[in-house]
Amino acid sequence: GLAPVRRWKWEVFYYPHIALFPVVVVFACLHQIRVAVALSFALLLLVVDLGVRGWNVLRNSAKVVSVSTAEDIVTVSLRNRDGFTSEMGQYIFLCLPSYSLFQWHPFTLVPVVPVAPAPPSGPPVAVE
């Protein structure tokens, strides 16, 4: 990809590469059967990885309590799921649909001690 295009708009570079990857693999396998043999294990791992990610996305959704911004920091407060615990230094990836449906951004977990008794769904967890 051209460096100016990558810097200008990452999606213009990224999504065509993702969409055309299966086409390249199919034609490479048709061209040389050894390519199919060499790529079969890697493609199996890719399919399993995408399946696990999809399952986790569907299973591990959370309710947003509040969103605030201060300078370059975005703070998102989530309602904690039952049995979820976090420690300092852990992070999660969040999809922000109002920004992009396909981008996942890392947020650092910061446990919050509630001032009031925790609701039945557990104490909130703030992510930055």
C-alpha cells in the first residue's frame, strides 16, 4: 500500500486488503497445490481464531454506564458482569460503534470502589 493512503485513511488501506485476502489465497492455491498444503494449517488457525473472537463478542457484552472525555483521555464506565474481576494493568478491547463498527480500541481497566452498595449486577468498572 502507498504510505500516503495508509496515513490519510487507514480503512482505505485495510479493508480492501482484508476483502481481497481470500481471493489471493484461492488463486495461489489454484496456481500451486503446495501453497494449499503450506497454508492449510495457518488458515485453520485463522478460522478458529475468528470463531473464538466472534463467540466472545456475542457472549461478553457489557452495558455502558457513562462516557466522559478530558483532553486526550476517554473514560468509559461499564456495568460489571457477575463474577468479573480485574486488576491494575489489565486491558480490554472495546468497539465504539459511533466511531467505527469494525475498529476495536484498547482500554486500561481501573477498578472503581463504589460509594453506595453495589447493585445486583456488581460494582462498575471504569476503563480508560
